[in-house]
Amino acid sequence: MRINIGYFTSTGNTLWLCLKGKELMEQQGHTVKLYEIIKDKVAFAQDECDLTGFFYPVWGSNQPDPMVEYRNNMPQGNGQKIFFVGNCCALNGDTGFYFKQILDKKGYDVFFTDHLYMPTNFNLPYEPGNYWKRVPLAAERDRLLATAEAKLQQICDSILNGERKVDGKGVISRLAGALQRKSYWIVNGYKSHFSVAKEKCINCGLCIRMCPSENITENAAGEKVFGNKCILCVKCYNLCPVNAVLICKKSINDKKYRRYKGPCQTIKPTEYRA
Ligand SMILES: Cc1cc2nc3c(=O)[nH]c(=O)nc-3n(C[C@H](O)[C@H](O)[C@H](O)COP(=O)(O)O)c2cc1C
């Protein structure tokens, strides 16, 4: 089978899962192509295949904005088979069920949705009450990755066997999902609080290059300026090599508000443009 997978990743967890998933599926004789949903969206949409999948990080019981946009713009399907594999750090809500409803209405056959748990990249200084989940230290991160890898194996087997499954369709998941999507404006409030700690910044320009929405520019004085196109992927916040990007003033304390540097050294999704 030719399997095409579209994905979005901020800090590499989803990409790590995609690469593992590709390997597992190819071991069973299939051909798998991965398409990053911003850079490769045209190629992804045009490349014919037998099975289409989406790997995504859960954002407030939804997908990242570029995936929502892609999903909303998908043409009418013709019974085309689709699977979704989400990953989150704590609460998946009803994402699988929710996406299935949207795409089934468009004529697709969303036959499989499931999710797994990965380390959080969202260690924000919430008010009130500090943070909801801390970025794990290396040992805990590796434990989470090992558990995720085992579950991914099952997920890939199920997908390849054409098993039908939809996660998140229980009443509690659906309530949690609906509530999270409704209250997401609270999280979105962080979009307007980004800044750069000048005394820390080494002017490497990585934040500018890796921002998926081209939201960061530099003014004549060489200062970083954040526009109004932020999608809150928190790439700049997490992957700045010297933790100079702040999501609010309190985040200057990077011991307390640890940044997530990704699942492993070799996966650093930092480049969108040269
Ligand atoms: C804006 C944003 C919203 C998030 N919302 C949720 C959420 O609702 N539930 C959850 O469990 N994790 C949430 N997370 C955590 C990520 O889904 C999780 O860490 C994921 O593995 C990150 O994948 P990535 O490295 O590929 O971007 C959120 C992360 C971000 C950046």
C-alpha cells in the first residue's frame, strides 16, 4: 500500500512518532511518505495514495491551526480512507471523534483514530496556579517515549489490518473536548505576551527562521518584534538555544518553567526558511 501521512510538529514529538510509524509500516512492506503540513501541503494534497493519515499534537482538544486550515479546506472525499494519530501530554478530549465527524460529513471514511502520550512542550506559567504539567526530565521523558513506541506498534498494526476504531467518543471525553475548545481563548491570550530577554539573546535568528507563521521579525535596532500571526506553537519559546524567548515575564525563570528541547538530539524541527 502507498500511505501518505501529513503532520505538524512544534518540538519534534509528532515527527518522532511519524518517523517511527513510517519505519514500522515499511517493515510490513508498505511505502510511506511524510508531508509537513505547511511546507508540503500542496504536494500532500496532490499525491495520490491508497491510504491517508494525519499525525498531530493535540492542542486544546483540537489540531494545530495549520492542520485545522488544511482539514477545513479538504475537498469532498469519495469514501477515501483516513486515519488520525494524535499525541498529547495529558488530555486528548474527543479529538478523534470530533475529526471523524467533520471529515465523514465531507464523504471520507475515517476508519481509525487513536492517540498516545508524549512529553509536554507546554510548561506555561499559568495564572493562577503556576503550571498544569511540567516538562519531564530525561529519565521520565525516555520512559514516556518507550511507552509511546510500544503503543505506536499496536496502532500501526491496527491501521494496516484495517481495524475500525474511534477514540474520544465517550460522554466525558466529548464534554471535556467541547469545554476545552470553547475555553481555548484563555490559552490564546498568551499569543500577545511574547518577548525576548535582550540580555540573553545571542541574535542567532533561529526564532525568526523557525516560526511557522512568519510572526517574528527584527527592527532596525536589531530587536525581535512579535506580530499578530502567532499560532502559539511555542517553538520559539522551547527551542531558543539560550531560552531568551519569553512567553510572559515570569518565564524568565527557566529552571522553574523548563523548556522542552524535543524527544532526542537528532530531531530538531527548527528550519522553515533559510
Ligand atoms: C498550544 C498547545 C496546546 C496544547 N494543548 C494540549 C492539550 O489540550 N492536551 C494535552 O494533553 N496536551 C496539549 N499540548 C501538549 C502537546 O500536545 C504535546 O506536548 C505534544 O506531544 C507536542 O508535540 P510536538 O512536539 O510534535 O509539537 C499542547 C501544546 C501546545 C503547544
